[in-house]
Amino acid sequence: MKKAEGFHSLARDYTERLHQASLTIPLDAVATLAEALLECWQRQRQVFIFGNGGSAGNAIHLANDFIYGISKRMGSGIRMHALPANQSMITCLANDVGYESIFTHQMSVFAQSGDIAIALSGSGNSPNILNALEYCSEHSIKSFAILGYGGGKAKDLCDVAIHIPINDMQISEDLQLVVGHMLMQWLCASHDPSSLIG
């Protein structure tokens, strides 16, 4: 079998770029989100997380972590909704009202003033992401966005931007999970200090 020519060089380059990008994570902004999530958890408010493509998969992954992973005791997780998770709803809304409204329409039903929204986006320019952030601004929903590239229009639309300036979609998506897992472990430790990893 032919060896994967150049793979090791590419892999080393990828991990080095991932490492360097991770050093640019704006930790003050992440800490602001951490505190907002803790307050949301304590007050039993809701969190809405959303994105497209790989970011949609990350939103669903992180919802699992915050509903169950941070506290495995029945009924004690954060009330987090991954808006890309319901394919029946996504395809219905995309078909009937337009793809640009798939997140906004769901929040118009579920979200309340004082809730939190987290947008995951590489470019920060997807119309459905921007519409959702505008909805948050108009309805007193504090919005955060984990963004790559130049941050796009979402950088200015959200209340708090966690902008990691990396021009690589895969690394941008990797870092969405890195930030999410940082938050998960901190919240888990805040709930139960003995659970802190490391």
C-alpha cells in the first residue's frame, strides 16, 4: 500500500497552526460568557446555540455537554437548545419561510428576555446567523458569537465577540469546541469543585 505522501508534514503544520490560533483565544471574552452561563444556570434561564454545517454539529455537541456533561444529576443541567438539531423543523422553516430564518423563527417561539444566545460561525456572515443576532438585540437576549476569519458582520452585531482570527474553517471549527469545553469544565468545577480536571 502506498504511503500517504506528505501527510506527516501536513499534520505537523496543522497542529502547529491549531496551537498558535489557540493562543489568540480572547480569554476575557470567554470569561464573560462563562459568568453569563453560570448566572443563566443559577436562574434557570435558557441558552440557544446555533451554527451552520460543521458549526451546527458543534452546537449539537455542546448542547449535550451543557445539558448533561456539566452535572450528571437528573434535572440539574443548563437549559440549552441546539437550534440546528431538529431536522424536521429546519427543513420546514427553510422551505416555508426561508433558510435565513431557521434560527430566528425558533427563538421567536422559545426565547425570553434574559436568555442567552451563542452563535458559532467561521465567517460571521451567514444571513441566518446575522438575523438571529439582530433578533437577540431587539428582544433583550444577550448574544455571544465564537467567530473565525475577520469576524464578519456578526462581530459587531453580537454583544460579546469571541473572535479567533484564523483563516481556516477547520481550525475555526476546532476552536469552537475548545472554547466550549473550557466553559464546560469551568462550569462543572463551579458546580462541584472536586470535578475540576487537571
